[in-house]
Amino acid sequence: MAAKKTRKKRLSGRFAIFFTILLIVCTVLFLNNRVTSGSLRRLAYLIFSGVRADATETTVNFDENDYNRFFVHSGNLCVLSPEKLSVYKISGNTSFSSPILLRNPAVTSGSSRFLAYDLGGLNYYVFTKDKLLTSGTSSTKIISANMNKSGNFAIVTDGDNSKNLVTVYNTSFEPIFKFHSTEKHVFDAAVSPSGKTLAVITYGASEGQFESALALCKTDSDGFFSTFSLGNSTPLKLSFLSESRVLLVCDNKTLLFSNDGSLLSEISHKGLPVKSLSSITEKHIAILLDNYQNGGNSKVLLLRNNGDLIGELDFDEDIFSVSTAGNYISLQFSNRCTVYKNDLTVVSEFEIPTSVSRCIVSKDGSVLSISNNSATLFVK
């Protein structure tokens, strides 16, 4: 008992010291008129990640690989290579690393978990930010995979005796539903947060013409209860935004459906091809369109995750990547990255070298710029 009381006193003492330092730093910043959102972010990075309090940028180094895939999960930079997953704190220290085998790595993320898989291969892994939860091997090639915010996921593979097989897994990694598509190919599949509804994108030929469709079914029953023809539109990304909303980005338009298959809204891409898009599990979705034919170089559509169009931005220069997180959107140009709030007002802008291949915005508005073997965090 005495030992327990001693440990409690030590912990209480540490917390007291921590909050005293925090109060002193905030007071100094306040008296010097330096309390800004950026200084508070830097203070948070100092406390939790070891970044200097006066730093406006810090760099994370990693091994160069042409197949590296990058994403931010729980405030950490994740680098997915064919041989390993590495999770880095913003200070640059490796917080977790795990060997994997993915010839063509791809990733899909939920809220606290993410699924790494071999696109065109057989292996897949489910991780948290600091732990491998499970791994599996498909008997046929993986075509696509989608994990929802709850941790349920669907994997589309080649079929043994069908064109494709869709398998839905629950949060305990148990297969709870399988769909063998014998007539049409399956492009993508997504499962609702509860795991009770499955959305599938199929494609094939109808009367000599390409045709795609969205189909919905319940994972506790057989057969699809709703099918919506997409005509000759090419689907690009499918996701459940909530239990009752399904978002589908196509090459020529973005569609929002209810979970009974009813079309709720449609936003045209105005005849412009999709160059890239941000994650569609965030509050807002950014779609980057090529705009050469109208005399401009780039157009960005910003949508709420209920399908409403917030607004659009036109630029007479190239945009190389878009990213959304929290209430922010970042646009990467040739020599800079500009961060906007979700009302399309500019929050900050950073100069970046031409070697940067991608910029990722975090939920606090800071930006990670990714190069071949390093990532730099910019904070303002």
C-alpha cells in the first residue's frame, strides 16, 4: 500500500510540474502578444512529440522507395513500403515499425485503424498507429479494399468460379458476408459503419456498350434490393459517409445516394477530367479537375460530405496534389502549398522545394510536404 501511495504522489507531482510549465509558457506567449493558433500547435508538438517550441518546421527522414505510400493517421506520418510499415512521430522518431510484404502497397483508413493491402497481390494487414492487429492472405488477387470509420472492411478479389468475389469483414476480422459476382465485374465495394449494408460498383457490357451500376444489399440477407445505372460514367471512388449516405465520385460527376439507393444529389464536373481527389472520409472532399480546355490549368471543387457544393476555385497554374483534414484543405503548387479553411479563405502559405511530390494537411492546419526520402512539417 505504501508503495502504491508513493507512485501516486510521484504521478501527481509530474502532472503538477507539467501544468505549471504549460501555464508559464502560455503566460509568456500571451504577454508578448504571441498567442496564435500556430504557437499553440507548436506548444502541443513540443509536449507530445518533442518538436522545439520555436520551430516553424521539422523534418522526418525515411528510406527512399518508388513504391512508398504516405498518409497521416492519429497525428503520425505513416510510410508504407513493400517491405515494412513505419510510423513516425512529428519529431522524426520512429514510434512503430512492422515488416510486411506488399509488392504494390495500397491503404484504406478508418478512424482508429487502417488496412494495408497488396493491390493486384494477395496479402493484407490491419494496423492501429502502434500495433499490427491481424494479417491475412487471399487465395486470389486483390482488386480493391475499403475500410469504414468503424473498422469494418470489404475486400474485392478475383473469383474462383465467378468474375469477382466481395468479402465483408467485421471489426473482429471475421468474414460476415460474401458476394460472388458471376455476370459482371466488381470495380469497388464499401460497407456501412454498422456493417449491415454493402454498396458495390459493377461494370460490364450492355448491348455492346460499357455500363456501370451501383448496387446495394444487406449483409444479413441474399440478393440486392437496389440498383442504380451509372450509364457510361467511370466510377473512381466509393464510400459510406454515414449509415444513410453513400458518396460516389465518377470521372464526370459526383453522386450522393441514400442507403436505399435513391439519388439525393448530383454535381457535374463540367466536362473536365478528374486529376486527383482528397480522402472522402473527411468533413469535406476536394476534387481536382484538369481545366486546360477552358483556358485555365486547374479547377478545384470543394464539397461537404453531405454532397453539397461549397464552392470552386480556378487557377491558371498546375496543382499537383489536394488534401483535406478537419476544417482545412491544402493545394500544392510548383513552389508553394496554400492552406484554406472550408469557407475557401486562405489561412497560410508555405514555400516548398520542387522535389516535393505531395502535401498532406493535418486536422490542425499544419502541412506535411513529402519528398523522396523525407517529410517536412510546416507550422504557422
